[in-house]
Amino acid sequence: MKSLILSSLTAVNLFAGVAGASAQTVIITQEQAPVVREYIVRQNVTPIQPVPDYDFVVGTTVPEVVELRPLEVPELTDRYEYVLTSSGQTVLVEPGTRRVVQIVD
């Protein structure tokens, strides 16, 4: 019985650690944020208006009606797409899946 409880606790801790790690994933570091902001300013992108019945939240899928732009910053090793919101946030999106991976203020 003791080993069953220990095994169960180990599994719970393992899953909690994995969930915590994925929730804390950082795509753009604080050091990279100014470079990304400068890139977006140079692109002269018009912020999008709010999308009815949708909030940009990490893990959600961006609706097809939202036009995504490639984020082509050489300092980033992975490629992402982005959208600039009317509130001034940059929403980073995983290409292909349209899943929000980070929101940069």
C-alpha cells in the first residue's frame, strides 16, 4: 500500500512539473523584447481591432479571420508569426497551428 501511495505521489509531482514547465515557457526573453518591438515598428503594422467572442490567451487558437504576419527576427532561433492588437500587445503565434504561444506587452 505504501509503495502504491508513493508511486501515485511521484506521478502527480511529475505531471505537475511538466504542466508548470510548459506554462512558463518563454519564447521572447526580456532581452529580446526590444529587438522584436523594433522589428514590428519597422514593419509599420496596423493593429487589429478586437475580434468578437475571442480573447488572445496563451494556448488558444487564433481565428482564421485574423491575418498573421511572419516574425523574421534573426536573433530568434525558431520562427513565429505575430499579430499586433489594438491594446498594443504583440501576440506570438505558432505557424501552422495558429496557437498563441506568448503575449508580449
